[in-house]
Amino acid sequence: MKTNGKMWGLRLAVLLCGAGLVVASARAQDAPPPSQDGQQQGGRGMRMDPSQRAAMLQRQLGLTDDVTAKVKDIFTDGTAKMEALRGNSSLSRDDMRTQMMAIHTDETTKVKALLTPDQAAKYDEMESHRRGRGMGGPPPDGGGQPPQQ
């Protein structure tokens, strides 16, 4: 009789493993494919390509087509520099982070030079919200915090 109980236990284990594989396979098929250039698109924590970033600023800041084209060129240059850094395996993590921050600061300076004072102020506000979310900070609306009384 003990053999029969062991068989049921074995059958149950095989059944559970099979169910786990089916679920894992279904989840993998539901995942969106990567874009052709290897970058992830949209959403929090994912990179947008230079065209998407420039278009987003055009909508949010009311940029002209001429300024948007210049912003796209700045972002394209910055993206190329970032990709070169990611491909450099000789850099320590801290060195890579420092250089990436310098590239981002350079991008920000160049973009702000193209903006009106009002656009630059709004851009600064957008950047501070982005930095807060990117570094694990609270969302810009202060979500997760109890109301102040």
C-alpha cells in the first residue's frame, strides 16, 4: 500500500511541474518582442529612442519643428555615447555611472540652451520628477505618503 501512496505523490509532483512549465511558456509568449534596435520602448524604467524622446518634449513643451529636430540630434548623440559606454567592459560600475551622468548633464545643458525660459523651467520640473522616480523615489504626486494635516 505504501508503494501506491508513493506513486500518487510522484504523479502529483510530475503534474505540478508540467503545470509550471505551461504557465511559464504562456507568460513568455505574452511578453512583447524587443524593438529592432534592441532598446525597450515606452513605460516606466524603459528607454525611449531619440525620436520618441524628442516627440515627447515637443508635445509637453510646445517645441517648434526646428527645435525638435535639434533636440533629436542631441539625444541621438547622447544615445550613441551611452551605448558605447555600455559596450565598454573595462569600466567599473561606478565609472560607467559617473560617465553616463556626465553625458546626461551635457544633453540637458544643450537642450535647455534651445528652450525659452518658460520651457526651460518646465523641462527642469520634468527632469526632477524623472530623477525622483528613476532613483526609487516617490511618484511626483507624492503618492504613498499620508496627507499632511
